[in-house]
Amino acid sequence: MSNAVASGETLYIQHFGNEEARSLEYYLKQMKGYTALKKAFGMKVEAIVEEMKASNLRGRGGAGFPTGTKWGFIPKESPKPKYLVCNADESEPGTFKDRDIMRYTPHLLIEGMVIGGYTIGAHIGYIYIRGEYTREAKLLQAAIDEAYAKGYLGKNIQGSGFTFDLTVHRGAGAYICGEETGLLNSLEGKRGEPRVKPPFPAQAGAFGGPTIVNNVETLAAVPHIINRGGKWFSSLGAVEKSGGTRLFCVSGHVKKPGLYELPSGGVTLRQLIYDYCGGILGDKKLKAVIPGGSSAPVLTPDEIDVVLDIEPLMKIGSMLGSAGIMVVSEDYCLVRLIWRITKFYDHESCGQCTPCREGCRWMKDILWRIENGNGRETDLPLLLDIANNINGKTLCALGDAAAGPVSSFVRKFKADFEAHIRGKRCPHAP
Amino acid sequence: MPTCTIDGRQVEFKPGENLVDAAKHAGISIPVFCYHPGLTVVAQCRMCAVEVQGIKKIQTACSTKAADGMVVSTTSEAAKQARQSVMEFLLINHPLDCPICDRSGDCDLQDNSYGHGGAYMRYTEERRTYMDLDMGPVIKKNMNRCIHCTRCIRFGAEIAGVREMVALQRSNNTEITTLDGRPLETDYAGNYADICPTGSLTLKDFRFKKRAWMVKKTQTVCEGCSKCCSIDLHWDGNTVYRTLPRENQAVNKWWICDEGRFNFHYIHDENRIIAPATRKGSAMEEKSWSEAVSSARDALKGKKVEILVGSDLTLEEAKMVQAFCRDMFPGAPISHFGTPGIKTSKDDGDADKILKRKSKTSNLHGMEKLGIQPFSALSKDAAALVFRGGRAVVPDLGSALVVGVGVFLKPQAAKFEAVLPGASFAEKDGTIINSAGMEQKLMRAVLPPGESRQMSEILMMLSRCGKGAGVA
């Protein structure tokens, strides 16, 4: 993988690819390891939350919720134990940033979790890691063992009197377990199905206790914020509301796919594709871009001057999501692509709620017919209608994630669908 | 009480109530599939979509608590459209085999489709199908009709206390089935059919016996134990077809046990004695009422008679028997019998954690209230006059001469001198007192079959005989 380091300060990417970086020794010597933790133990909990709020760190899992505010939701007093859960499920297609954090800088995550636990008053932490990340789970466990051995985890951490136990919990391979309440159900040993909200996890999460669920990249940013201040972290971002740098996962038909660490809101999609990733493979024409993991509505080549951040993308009807950017050249059939994406959501729907369970399969079946030359003119308004009947009407966000792409593909690339329907074959098929 | 506005009407609600229940107070029915007031809220069928002022997204009424000042519309375009789309989604894989479905006419899916669905079907893909395994003697499953409401899963886990119904697979392939394909274990299995909103889980005992809209319904009380659950008897002609639980928050909530549900079958038993009979040698011989009553009187004449009343009789019947005996057999001891080992209400208790009681007769507590003592043994050379409603277990009376009045099956009365057939719980009105001391009314659903008579008539005939008068 070619990792391009962007201009300006980077927090993670300089360590990626360096296998030594995952050791505690390297972390202590080269990355000021566990100094933030020492500093945090000397701070008041409220001061840490204030620092987090000042950092403008927004959740890196997809929803982009301000982390400091989220931590503030945890009730001070609770009859039940509180939990800090790291969402390392990274199941959004096109996303591969958390994997490298866990692979190369696991102690950054561990330190971030201890600080998070200290702040919200949790003594138990879980890293819920996707089942497919077997290697990363082993590496994380090795790092956790090291941290226990040196007193950075467990009882009375570094003489502070604070106890924090951290467990790696492996998932069994379900996209829906990346949804935080689906994750909590799975963590509890139940079926990986999202829960009705409210109550939100901050009120009743894991095992009924107040729980914070944060993404890997979010938690890994915490030591940086504590060490160098929320203001400094916020200044790394190029726009006011989004602090820090962001890891962008670029895949698809670009010359240099890979992970890119860039200031939040610092580049446009065009700059990322053409300046950083070297343009489209084979110098073909750009056909479409999915900007935030497969659940983000698709963008046309006319729309790529958008700044890569949460609000600008939301304004044009898409989303930054997990920053998994998938670039499609003119050589690839978009009907086949949206069929494949919908097939994924059909397969990953938990099956609880009606619109998602029934609608995803229906859309997939229609798309497969169109791709194979059996489409009808009435299929396109029908697809839009089904997508509309799913969107916003399901129990969790998976329905929206499946419906948004379908309606955006049909609306923005109608001609491609019509070519299939009228020609009774896929124009890209041999 | 706090109030909210639903469809322009001011609705009072209890704090904590959800919008479905709050709307019910105002007579507004919000359609539901997965929601059941006795089970946890999962909000997964999405049928109860409503619009709440100030919230952009459509809300599910089952998972939204009513709040003071909340303004809700169940009839806005967005809410109607959402419900219609849910109906369409639910029907695309449903076989629509209503003409041959036993649930037809008694089906939430039909009703809600009628009320909220669209008229046209846009689905042209192949329908999803499943293979079904046998679920044991009580329930027949047809997974193709299932709409994945998971009420059965929650009933098992939350009420019956057995996690036997589960969801296997996921997504569109989700299958609701028993764990490992095993037969159902709970003895409350009939409730699975009651709460199923479609024809997916039907009662083997009832299916194809009668169309649901052809039955008449009588609100009465179960006589299966001293809990006395509220039930509806469904009957037509002079036949009872099934028992359904009737909601009664003070007693059985929404449920009944299988024992109570299937208890009614004995009233149609081919061995039930429905004509007066007297002993002739080793067999019983059917007689007219006047002959049988005379024989019974003759048999008891000059004997030391002891009276046994089943604790399955109503209060009214027991009182009549008391009065009758004071008159006809002055000084004769009267005692009650019912469940072996359960002599008094102190012996009665919960038989499980759900509904069942140890006393397998309904009116043990009523008998005690009337001052009737539990039966222990007949005194030497005594003859017994036994009154029974149909459920009480007749104690071993040795070789004593016995005259039975009430409901008996042939083997139960094999050694009796005479049987005067009476009315079962479904064939009479009356009052019983349950284990909580609550008086409840039995209501007659059908007529006593054959020659059987009500207790009042039988007692009248017996007493006339006693005074030498003729009988009808």
C-alpha cells in the first residue's frame, strides 16, 4: 500500500508500515507514550471533557458526533458499572483506517481508552473488533499484555489509584455489529441486532450500564489532545467545526490508492483524487465517486469540487461517513456496482425491521434483473419508491445506508440504467 | 393527568404510556404487528408509524412515550404512506393464501392490510419460501406466512420462561423457528397461536374445524385450576370449538395454559354419561329420568348417607346441595373433594411461576367460604351421594354404594349404583371464587347435551321422589 504523507502535521501515518512502532518500548521512547495518561491523572475530569470539547474532535466512525459532548452525556452517578467500548468493527466497505492504527500504533488506542475510562468513570473497557481482523486482534492482545505487565492497565495504573481492565472481543462477521447498539448486543452475547433508541447507550448501554462507544481513530486521537491541548488539535483542522487530521481511505480506480492523512476539511475531493492519488487509473475519465464508505450517496464528476468534510458533503446530499472514498472510472458498469452494494446490504440486514429486511432484497432483485437485460421502464420509479419507503423509516441507520446509494445512483446515472433496460443487456458486458 | 393531542383529540394518558395505548383511550386504533402490551417493545414491524409534531422522522407509536402537550397525527399523508409501504413490504413475501388459511377472518395481517394497505401489487420477483419442521402437538407452523414480528420469541423468553423460539439466519433469510428444530416444551404453547398476528402459528387442535367468523363467543371463566383465568369459549351449534384467553389484568393478563385451553374437550367426550343410568349387574343401563331417580332414591333409602360435593361446583350449586341435604338427609355430613393432596386452601399454591395453581378445581376457596369441610373418608357402611362438576377427582370410596350427580365419564362411574347426568362448566351459569378470593361468573355457552340437566332440576326431581311425588 502506498501511503502518502500529506503536508502539515500528521498524528498516525508516519508510524504506519513500521512494525517496531507497535511495541511498548517504541511507544514510550519515540511517541511520548503514556505521558498523556500521566497528565490526565493530574487533571480534573471536567477539565479533560472541556479539553475534548475544545479539540473539535468529531467521531470518526461515520456519524461525526462531537466526542467531548458525547462523553459529557455519561451520568456522574450510576448504580450500574459504566463501560467504555471501542468500536473496531470497521465494517463499512471501503474503509481500512482503523486496521492500520491497531496494527502499528495499538498503544495509542490503549492509552486513549484508559484516559477515556478515567474521564467517564469506567473501569471496564472493551475493544469490539471485527472477526475478520484476526491478525489485528492478536497484535492488540499482545500490546494489552505488555501494557498490563508494565502497569499501564489493570489495578492502580501508575500509582494513580485508577483501575481499568481492557478486553478484546472479536465479532463473528456482521456489518450490523458496527452499529453501536448492535455491537452492544453482540458484546453481551446476544443476536447482533440494533436496539430501539432511546434509551441511548450513554443511559443504558452494555449490560444495562451507561456506555460510551467510540471509534478507534477517535480514541487514538485522545492522547494527542491531552498532551498538546484541545486548541492545538482543533487548529490542525482546516475548518472551524472539525478538529484534527483525518485518515482518508482511497480505493478503486486511482493510480495510488491507500491511506491519506490530511487536515479535516483541508482538501477537496478533486485535490485528493488528482493531486494526492495521481488521478484515474490509465488516465481514464472519472465516472463516479462514493465519498464516505458504500453507504454514502454517490457523487458525479461535476460534484467533486466539494470540500471533504462533514457539512459540505451533507449539503450536497451525501456524507463523509467513515471517509472510505471509492473512485470509479468510466470502464466500470454502475448498475453492476449498485447491484453489488445492494447485495451487500441485503446480506447484512439484520432482518429485524420490515422495510430493510424486505426492501433490500427487493431492490437487489430488481437491480440484478436490470443488469442482466431483463429490466423494465417501470423499474426505475419503483426502485426510487422502494428506496424512499426504506429511507428514514427503519429501526437503525442500515436502511438509510442501503436506500441512499440506490436512489442516488438511479437519479444521477439514469442514462446508464436506461441503456440496460432499452438495450436489454449490460453495455459493459463482453 | 397529562394530556396529548392525537388526531386533533385531547387524550389523557398515564405517565409512561406509549402512543398506541394512549390512542386507544380515545378510541383511535393504531395498527400494530410486533407490539403486544404484555411483551417488550421492539419497534421492528414499523406498522404503527405516526407523525409527531416537531420531529422530522416518522416515529413508531409503540416505542414513543406519550408526553404532555405532544401533538400526534396518525392520519397525516406521511404516516399513511409509511404504513402503506410497510404493508406492501410485508405482503411481497407472504403467500396470500388466505382462502385456505385457517387464520383467515381472524388475522391482523388481513385486517391491517384492509385498513392500511394499497390495492395493487408491484412485486414480480420470486417469493421467499421455507421448509417447516414439526413443532410438537400444539402448534402448526407455516413460516411462509410469517412476518417476523418476533412476538413468539418474546413470549417464550419473557412469559413462558423458555427460550425455545429463536430467529435463525439473518436479513431476508431470517427464519423464526424452535431452537435446533425441537418440539415446543412450554405448557403454555397455545398462546403462541393467539399472539401470532398471521397464520404462521396455528393451533393444531382448532385448525380447519371451524371458520373463525362462524363461531359465537361467550365470555366465561376457566375451571382448570383455582386461578380461574378469564376466557372466551368459541362455539357453534351445541359444540365448543376452542378456548381463547380473555384479557384480565387482575388474573391472567393475556394468557392461559394449555391445560386450561384444552380442558373443554371432556364435555364432548363420547364416554360422557349424558343419559340417566342405573346399575344392572356389572353394567350400567340407560333409564328414563323418573326410573333413574326412583332407583337412586331406593338405593339410598335406609342407608347412612354422606354427601360429597366436588370443588368444581359453582357457589349456587353447592348452596342448593346444602339446602337439599338439610331437607332430605338431615344430619348427613357434607364434605368437598377436588384435587388429590389439596384438601384446603392452605395446600393450594402456585404450581408454576406463570398462572397454574395446585388446586385443579376452580372453586375450592368458594367451598371453604360455604363452610364445607374437606373430605377425608367415608364412615363404615355409609353410602355416598356424589355431586361433581366435571373436573374434581372422585376419591376412592371402596365398595360403598355410590350415587353420582353431575358430569361423569363412563369409566369414572363404573362402580356407581346410579348416575344422574348434569351440566359442565360450559353449560351453566354460576359463580366461583378463585384463589385470590375474587368472585367470577361462569356464563353458559352451550346447552347440556343429551338428557343431562341443570343441578336445580335434578335436585328438584330427587326431592319430589323423596316425598313420594311423581317425576317428570
